[in-house]
Amino acid sequence: MQSAGAYELPRLSMVGEALLVVEFGAGLSPQINDIVIAFDRFMQDNPLNGLLESAPMSKSVVLRFDPLLVSPEQFGASVKDVFTPFYVATNTSILPPKRWRFPVCYGGETGPDLAKIAARTSLSQEEVIAAHQSMVQRVLMIGFAPGFLYTGMLPDLFELPRLPQIKPMVAAGSVCVAIGQTVISATPNPTGWHVIGRTPFRNFDPARDPPVVIGAGDELAFYAIDQQQYADLRESAKMGVEQTGREAKT
Amino acid sequence: MSRALKVLQAGPYISVQDEGRPGWLRSGIAMGGAMDARALEEGRLLVGNERGLAALEMLGLGGRFEAVGGPLTLALSGADFAAQIDDNPVQPYHSFTLQPGQVLDIGAAKNGNYGLLSIAGGIDVKPVLGSRSTHIRAGFGGFGGRPLQQGDVLPVGKAGEQASDWSLVSNTSQSDEKIRMIWGVQASLFGEEERQRFIETRFLVTHELDRMGARLATDAAPIRSKKALVALSGAIALGDIQVIGSGRPVVLLADRQPTGGYPRIGTIIAADLVNFIQRPAGAGVRFMPVSQEQALKAYRQMHARRAELPGQLVKTFGDPFESHRLLSHNLISGAVGSVTKTNDKDRS
């Protein structure tokens, strides 16, 4: 299970009185993200005394616990105690990921930074779009806002710095890139990332059950749609996403 | 006819809030809930509600309200807002009855920022993801997922026994510019000199404060981290102190983004959060680092004190001013004595 970039043993650190961060590596890699997602599942299947919730981040799992029930020391010790059984269990039971076809209307008004990325990399916009769709992307985590997806890793041309100026508000469904990752919003948000398109799909809808459909560890295969298709899919309930891997309907 | 609270006029930041929405971190949703958790609990006790019901949270400015369909039992807690029914002043921390036809007029906060208007029976909106709290940024929960507006009619749940004329002694005025914090995992990104400067600096609360966060200002040179941006997003705790490019701290609060990539120097301890969020614009703030053990001790004390609140309720009769004068002079009953005694030490 141990791989390049992973710590020998996960590092534990407290944030405030009630969050314990279990960090599996210094940098981000698919292998570390694999371990993160497996450990999050393990925590849900084998809850520790005092654990209130577990959430996977890119390279760490955040555990919220009740410090009135267990002290941070006790809780940290119980987390360390499960590392061995966790690694043993993980070697035998990694689930294949769910895979989704994921529509994006690239460029134009809804993706104003696509042209700038093309100019910067001396590629055509079509080539940038093709590169963005060229590899299946893994959902690294959900964070920042309800249903907000972080996915990676993209080809090198997307190793872009974040923008110097935050855009105060971009629309729900914005598809944005930077640092080799794509982020996809489900609600209007500020962003410091390059906006290259918009998806009709919303990964958060409080009226839907479950409100968040795509989770950490899932895989996205981006496909391009035009503005008319975007408008049509917004009208329909399905919004263009389609599950094609694990547990998908046949 | 079922009872309701009608909004005749609303300040800009009145929203339905309860104890929050735990368990959704993996979906990118912070817990939210009332900014002043202690005041929510106090208000709940004053109107005799069970746990988990929703109240109205007001930031800086109240509004004008009317009871519809029957009398309502209400109480104000948290920051001290000027309030009256018709022409009669209403005391905070004292439950009272609003009759149909009367108008409750809540003005500006006289101290602090966040006030709560609790109602016997609670605001009966449908829970979303297990909570009635309004998530304003994402537009869901509460009443239509938004702050209240003129003309809104808020359904009120079935109340138990009517519970007016109960009092608690407020300790909101016990505000201190010393705010205890724990150094964060990323504190090392700032270097020792910058950390020292951070705790020696007297910051000022600015007008840029809301449910998401509060921006602080200082005339001193900006606090600089060695790295402007931590490469990867990690979890953000309630009370995290983020120092962004401008070198001015932003404290991240109930409706914060649950993850972020900017360096965070530390976290305000849970026991001092109410004190912090009630510091009004222009007030000073000094951060005082404490150990994890001290934070935990304060956390346990805070919960122990909240557990004692029900025993501190005092039934008052007749003129609430008279009762309040008696309470404030500590002239009646041993229970009140213990309240004021706790009050001297308790900032939590």
C-alpha cells in the first residue's frame, strides 16, 4: 500500500478541539488519494468511540469527534490502533470506483478563461478541450461549498497557477482548472481558478435524495456539449451525467 | 388558525437558525447554526422549548414583527437589542407575550452583533438535511434559503406550556478583547517572528463581518507567511484564523467554506468564540495562545456551565423592570446569587 510520497505512518494533527486530521502523504498522488478514500470508508464501517463524522480530503481524512467523550490524546491513540487492521483490510477490499460520463459546455461566455489558456500554451481551444477530456479524472474530494468537486490529475498543460485576483462570483456548474486539477461548483461561488466551461449537472440539490450524488473516489469522463445541449439538459432532470461504472444500471 | 410571526419590516441579516447541520462535511457543508450558540440555548430555555427548534438570528439590526393567529411567547438573548412592544420597552433575557395586534419593534444592537429572537414552539419551517438553519450562500434551509424580508409570515410550531415571565441574567456585556487561540498546524508557515508579532498586535474588528467570517484590521505591518498559498485544500475548523495575501486575519465562522488552501495561523478556542463573534466593529482583539489542554479544559467548563443554565431560570412576576432591577442588584434568592457569581468569571 505504501507508495512514493506517502508517509511511513499517517501524521495526526489537531485543528481546534474537535477535528483530528489524518494525513497520509506530503504531496498529492492517486495512490495517497486511494488510501484516503479507503480509510474514510473504513472509519464509516468501523466507527471509533467518540467519532462524529469522517470526511475525505485530497491527502488526508478529517475526523470530527466529541471531546467531551474522548480526549484528543485518547482519540488519537485509538486512530493509531486501527492503522494495522486498516492496511490489512484495505489490501483485500478496494472497491472499483463509480464512473460517470460528465458533460461540459466549454469556452464562450460560460468558459471565458479557455481562450487565455490556449494563448498561454500556444494551443488551439479545441486542443485544450481535447486535453481536458483526454484522461479519466478521479474525484479527489468534496470541499469548499456544498457538492463542490475537486478532481485530478490533468495533463501538464493544466499545471496553472491560481488567478492573482479572485473572481467574486461565478455561476453554479462552473468548471474551472488550476494546479493540474478541475473544480466544479454546484452553487454560485467566488473562485481563484480559471473558468473553462459549465456543466448542466449540479452535484448539490437539497431537494434531491441524496443531495450530493458524486463523491470522493468516483471517476469522471468529461465530454463536450454545445450551448443548445447545455440548455436542453438544464431543462431535463438528468442533466447529462450518466453512471457507467460500478453499480451502474445495465 | 395556526400561529405565525409576521415580518412587518426586516433588518438586512435576519435568518432562521438552529443548532446547525452536523454530518455533512463530506458533502462540502459546514455545520452552520446560530453564531451565538449559548444565546440560542438561553433563548430556548426562556421560552420553554425543547432542543432542536429554530429561532431568528439578527445581525446588528432587528425588525418589526406581529403575532398572527394567537399570542406568541418570545424572548431576546445574545447581543442587547433595543426593543419595545408598542411603546413599552422589552427587556432581553426575559420571556414575554406578544398579542395579536401588538407590534414588536426591535432596533439596533446596543452592544455586540448577534441577537436571537426565540419563540415558544420554534419557527416551524421544514428541516433541510436535518436542520432548519438557513445556509444563505447556497440558498437552502430556513425560510426560503434566504434572509427574512418584509411580508414574510413565519409559521410557529405548537408550543408547550406558555412560558412568559422567565428570566436569566445576561452575561453578554462581559466582552473581553483577549481571545484565546491554539496555534494551528500551519503556524510554522509564518516563522517565529511573525507569530510573535501576531500575538502582540491589537487587531480591530471591521464592518466586514457576517456568518461566514470576520475580517480584522491593524495599522501594523501585514503578517506575512512564507507561503501565500498552501497547495492543497484541507479542512477548516470553526474559528480558524486565516491570514491571506493582504496579511490581515480573517476569522472563519459558522457558514465558512469547510475547506480551504490559504494558511491558517491558529484557531480560536470554542470557549471564546461567543466572545469573539460578539465583538462589534471597531472593538479590539488580541490573540492569546493557549495549549490544547487549556483549550480542552475551557471547552469542558463551557459545556458544564451551559448544562447549569436550566437551574438558573428565575420566574418573575409583574413588572419585568422591577424584576430585572432586583436581579441586577442580586437581592432575591440564592439561585440568583449563584448566577451572578458564575457571571463574573464566565466569558464562555
